[in-house]
Amino acid sequence: MTFQLKANRKETENKTIRFPIHLINQIDHAISSSEEDITFSSFVIQACEYALEHMDDPSSNEKEP
């Protein structure tokens, strides 16, 4: 499954995050290339949700005795 941008609004809380400039530039490029009306914050939230949904479950990596 590929990462697809979608416009949606949810209840939020402010957090401060420092991004490397090259990553900001890549995100800005992805946003401007998208046909969706999406903000930087929305992109980052969706990318984090996607990453969390597709992470390996650490408990499934436990070795059985």
C-alpha cells in the first residue's frame, strides 16, 4: 500500500519539532505536487500515522524459548 495524501481535520495539540532543512524542502515539494489541499502539519501527521500503522510489532519479534 502506498502513502496517499488526504485532506481531513482532527482535534489537535501543538508540539514543536525541529526538521532538517532538506526534509522540509522534500515535504514542501510533495505538498506542492499534490492535487489535494494539504498543509505541512497535515502531511506530517499522515506520514506519522502511516509509519505507525506499518511498523513491525515488537512483540511479534520476541524469540520463543
